[in-house]
Amino acid sequence: MRVTSNLMFSSGMTALQNKQQELMQVQEKSLSGNRMNRPSDDPSSIYRHLLFSSDLSGVKSLKKTTEFASQRVDLADAQLGQVHERMLEAQDLVMKMSSSSVGGTPEIMKATAEEAKAMYQEVLGNINTELDEVPIFGGGRTRTPYQDEMLAPTKVRVQSNSEGSLKDADTAIKAVVATDNTLTDVPLSIRVRYLASEGKYEADINGITQEKAEPSTGTPPVLDLGNGLTLEIGATPEVGDTFFFEVVAEYQGGEKDRPVRVLNGRSLPGNPTAKEVLEGTGELGRGINVLGAFAALRGALLRADPTEVAVQLNRIQEGRAQVSDLQAVAGIRVTQVNAVNNTLALDEASITEMKATNVEADLVEVLSELEQTSQAMQVMTVTERQVLNTSLIDFIR
């Protein structure tokens, strides 16, 4: 083979091999669907790909958090709606049982007391609702907000001369429940009448009148109501005073729910706590113990006293307004969390699209490159063949 023919053949083979490499790269693009399959293909695109992947991972993680938060606030809103319904039912019950048509009929009133107890239990069920074994009103804790064995008394209220509305008693007069109590038939409604002429007190617990008793001579004087329940009388009562209080489940949750982390490092408040809802604590609270309101209504019905039933109306109405206020707050939080969740969904779709665009190959472009490279190789192969044939002829000559 002549030197000139040899150079032409070698150059052609080198070009053919390079073109073969290009063909393999184009075929790799067509098989993987990506225009880059290793960092050396396009370092800047690979760097952008890493950034997109990091951003997408963060958005997905945050979206998962807000989706769970959305479920929690949605469920809280629904449960508060149920509690509000029970308050409306209690309000209707007061209106009906304090009327002259049924009021004073012991059999009817005592039977209706079971409805008040059922409302109490239903509200406890609503407020103890869990999602993935986490209480939605637990204030960030995993323990159930209210438990039957954990009891506490409400504030003591007093009625002067056994008539008129109730008002808070002197703070020196308070009920105490011992930790080792043996109380049953909870919730309890206790009415204690001061018998000034005898210097004694007459207690009624859930419609059962107790024996008259004198308080202890200690400081403060203590009236033992049995089973670990006592009434401390640190202030001298007025003639005709009647004291009322209830024993209900005690809140066991935390002070505040975990905030919901949203965009740009900001956060939204979580659900209200069961204590805020049922005991009226917090900025929107009205100081109404909703469980105590149900217990008081039950006690008045068990005592078959329509006048005492009528007195419960204001407390129940205030409790209903308290629950309604927090239900409105829960509704706002539902809207806020859902809006954030929708924004994150859009961000996820946008980043996913940019990430795909950054690495995905244009199918039409790949097919065009494949066709061009194949044709070029065919032409180069023909050329090499012609060079080789010419060299052989020259050799034969």
C-alpha cells in the first residue's frame, strides 16, 4: 500500500471509530432517555440536577408534613362540630326540662339525666380522638387528654338563699379530690346546703342526699363528702348559701400543640388543646368547664329540680359559644394548611418538570442525530472501502 493510501485509510479509520463512539452515545441517549448519563457529559447540568434533587426532596418532605397536618386539622374541625352539636342538644334539653309541662315530674327528669350523661361521654370521645395513635387535641403529647381514672373538681359556685343565678364562691371555699379516691358514677354533681340554724351541711351527690355533717375543726374547716372527696370551707358562708361543684375528668395533655412547619421557615399553629376547648383556657376561652356543665345538668335532672335545671342554661350557652369560637379558629387553620399544601404541590410539580427538562433528551433531536450519524458512518465505510480497493489494485499491478 502506498504511503498516501495508507494515510488516507488510517485517517478514515480514526474518523470512523470516532463516529462509532458518537453513534454509541446517541444510542445510549435513546435507550436511557437522558441527554447526559455521566458527569463528564455536561458538568453544569449535573450540578443543576443535584440542586433540583435537593430542592425536590425538601419540598416532598415538607409536603408530607403538611398533608399529615391537614388531616389533623380537618379531623379537629369535624370533632369540634360534633361537640358543638352536643352543646346545642344540652341547650334544648334545658329548655324542655325546665318547662312547666314536664318540670317537676321526677320519673321523667331522672330518666332524662341519662341523656346528659351520654352527652358527657360522647364529648369525651370526640375530644380524645386520635390520628395515627396521636391525640389531635393532646397539646403535643401522646397520652389521651382525658381519662376516667384521673379526676378533678370544678370551681365551687354559690347560690344565695337557694335562688337566682350562680356565681363563683370565695376562693377559700374549694373542693378537693384525693389521688387515691374511690369515686364512682362519674361525672358527679354535688350540691351542698348550709344549714345555718344547725351549723351543719347537707350534701346531695347525683341526686342522693347524704347525712347532715359538720366540718372538721381544723384550719380551714373541711367537710368530708366520702370516697376521697372533701370541701374546704375557708370562708364563713352566708345564711341560705348553697354550693355547687362537679367532679369530672382532668386534662392530661400538654399546653400547646406542635406548630405546622410551612414555607420559608415559617410555621402555623396546630390544633387547639382539649383544655382550651373544654375548660376555656387561652386567649379565646370563656372559662367554662364544658364537662362540668354536662355534669351539672345531669345532677339537676337527677335531683328532679326544674329550677336548678333552668339555672344551667347560661353556663351551657356560654360553653356552646366557647366551642363555636374554637371551631371557627380550627376552620381558619384548615384553610391555611390546605393552601400551603396546594402551594407545595405546585412547587413539587414545577421542580419535577425542571429536573426532567434538565436531563431528559429531546426524542426528535436524538432520532435526528441517530440518522445523521448512521448515514455518516455509511458514507465513511464506502469511502474506506474504495481506498482499500484502490490500494489492492495498485499492489497487484
